[in-house]
Amino acid sequence: MTYFVKYSRGQMKIQEMAFVLMAIMIFFAMVAMIYISITMNNLKQDAGQLREQEAAEVVRKLSAAPEFTLTSFSKECSSCIDLDKVMALKDRKDYQGFWNLDRLVIKKIYPAGVGECTSINYPNCETITLINKTSNYVSQNAYVSLCHWDPYSGGYIKCEIGQIYAAGRSL
Amino acid sequence: MNRKGFELSFGWLFAILVGAVIIFLAVYMAGKLVSNQNQATNTETGKELGILLSPVETSLESAKLSSITFPRDTKIGNMCSNLGNFGSQKINITSDTGVGGGDDAGIASTFYNKYLFSSTIVDGKTLSVFAKPFEMAYKIADLIFVWSDKESYCFIMPPREIEDELGAMKPKNIYLVDVASKISNCSKSSKKVCFANTNTKCDIQVSMASKAVTKENKTMYFEGALLYGAIFASPSIYECQVKRLMKRNSELALLYAGKADNLGAKGCSSNLQETFVSYANHSIKVNNSRQLKDIQFEAVDIARRNHDLLCQIF
């Protein structure tokens, strides 16, 4: 024997309304989710751009920072980096978060050197890595003069061509 | 008599109630979204401002003047903390967007290598930014002095070097008066900075002899470019930045000690390592600007000894 449940007209209307309300809520929730995901994505992009911009400005001004700039003997070189000072900076871990960077490398271009600089092979080496917190980076670079005190020929300041590479903090 | 009246069915009541909840939620969410958007914009602006302050810093120049204009009236919060190895400079922005109340301050951006000297809150559309290197034997950092288009300063009888420097750069809203009796020439709203007289009308009193600046009933002591810092900054900001500068000075002294070691290994001994370490220890212990005088005394001695070296450390 088959029984059919018969709803009254009022009950049907309430059910309809409940479904419509559910549909409205789901629609608004979806719109909100799409909006939030787009906003978050834009925000992430903006933050990334700002960090790259910050890294570019840091690179541009780094050779003038007291920790890098060459001040001894010649005071008229705005893009000269004192490598003797940078080698001392390499041993100091306090500076790791100082410039808001995830990567900071100084590379000698000419004359070419080989390998990471240590107290044993310095100054006949290629790179000095000061900060290396990420392998995924977009780096900004700037050409600089890399200067150090050379004990030969009575001692003088010898400058070579190099580049600074810096990458902003990753997200 | 008609007794039938208006009857609200359950359906109507339900629809009104749910409709009201939906409308309330929609208005609340819209308000929240606008507020969050304002906060995000202000946070980005704060970071951008910090980045914009980098090109303002000096390399070989003795001073640099720039201006930064915002699209609308903006409040810049200058917060200084001396926790950690270098302390930190935090900048936050509250910009009046005209939508949603406009008091959603952005999240503060943190910088470790910047030293901003200003009031706790700088309010205006255009900022004047003046940078000068701070040296104690060697350059420690660039000091950045900031004031807005709503603030003005009147320097009464400044010393020759300040008069020349400001006269050459002509910073906005800074006026120079060379005769003490002409204090009335300063606009009423300007902050009067007196160098040689103790007029009651002076807001800021500078004594070049004792290297002291009295402002808001507090005395701050200065060396070199910190003079401007003491004039433009709130006393609490000034004292905090002095401690941060001394922390950086200490780190730099240790760096130079390391460099002296490296040069010694190359056959160029300076015998300055211990002096640098002692200088670093004294610098990090500086608690207030009054102690700057002792550090300056040591700095002069180190500079003299470095100058006489065959291979100079700085």
C-alpha cells in the first residue's frame, strides 16, 4: 500500500522560502570567497612588488652604508665597497635581519675569481655571501668597485669591478 | 464594526526577520571590507614611505633635502623601539580616504637601518625630509628629520654654520631670524627655536656651549647632526633614537675591530682592536643623550689614532 504525504500550501511556501534563503546565503558566501581570494592575491602581489622595490633601493644605497663604504684614504668614492670591512661583516650574525633582505651577495667580476671567499683564499676569490636565507628569489643588482688593502708594492688600496646582488624578503 | 485587522502570517514574519539579518550582515560586511581595504592601503603606503626614505639618505653629501607629497592629508606615526641588536624604526600611516571613517591605521612597517626624527605623529599632505650623516669618528648612520607642511619653525639667531646650511637649502617652513629682538617676525603658529637668548616666547631653547636642547620641559644633549634631531623630534623619540644609534655604533666598532684583525694578518697592524672593543662596550651602555659627551671624547681619540696609521681602518 502506498501512502502519499500531502503538504499544506503554507508548508510548501515555508520550504520554498528556506531554499531561497539557503541559495542566497550560498551565493553571497561564494561571492565573498571569490572577492577575498582576488584581494588576497592582489595584496600578495603588491607585497612582493614592495619587497622587490625595497631590495632595489637597498642595493642602490648599500655602497654608501657605513658597513660597506670605503672611507679610509679616499673619501671621494660613493660606489666603492671596502672588502676588508665586508669580510669582517661576514662573520657577524647580528646583521642578518638588518636590511630586510633574504639574500645579499657581493661578486667580483673582473679580474675573475673562483669560489666563496674565506679567510684563507681572500682576496683571490669570487663571491662573499652575507645573507642566504632563500633559494627562491628575484635579485636586484648594482655595479660597484670592490676595494681592499693590498700589502704588495708597499701597500695600497686596490679596486676591482664587482656587483652586489640583493633579494627582498620572500612571502 | 470591522474586527478583521491586519494579520501577519508566519511567512511574513520570517521574511522580515531574515531580511533584516541579511541587510544587517551586508552592511556590516561592506563596512568591514572598506575598513580592511583602507588598512591595507595605509599599510602599503607606510612601506612605500619607508622605501622612499632610502634615496633621501646621503652618500658623499653633507646634507640632503627632499619633499614627499601624499594624495591626501595623512598622519604618519613615528614609533621607535630600542629592543634587539639595532632597535627598530616603525612607521604607520593613517590616511583620510573619505570613505568608512578614515581612521584605519595601517600595520606599522619596521625598518632597522632608519632613524627618523619627528614628532610622534606628523600630520599633513607634504613632508619635508632633511637627511644628514651622523659621525662619531666614522659615519654611523644617516639621520632623517621630518616635518609637515602644517608645522613651521623659526630659528632665531642660529650659529653661522646652521644659517649657511639652511640658507643654502631653503627648506620649506623654516625661517631664519638673525636679530633676537625680531622674534615678533616669526609667525604666531611657528615653533620658535632660540639659540642665543632665553626669551619666554621660545618653544625650543638651544645651548651650543653645553650642547643641549630644551623642549617640552625636557633637556636633550646632542653631538653633531643630532642637534637637528633634538629640535625636530619629540624628546621620547630623540632619546630612543640616540640609544639605537649607539647600538649601531657599537656594532660598527666591532666591525672595525674585525677589519683591524684582518689587516693585521696581512701585515698591517694598527693595535686598535682593543680600543674598538672598549669603544663598542661603552657605546652599547649609553642610556640617555647626556652620556653622548663621553662617547664623543673616545671617538675623537680613535679618529686621531686612526689618522696617524699607515693603513687606516676607516
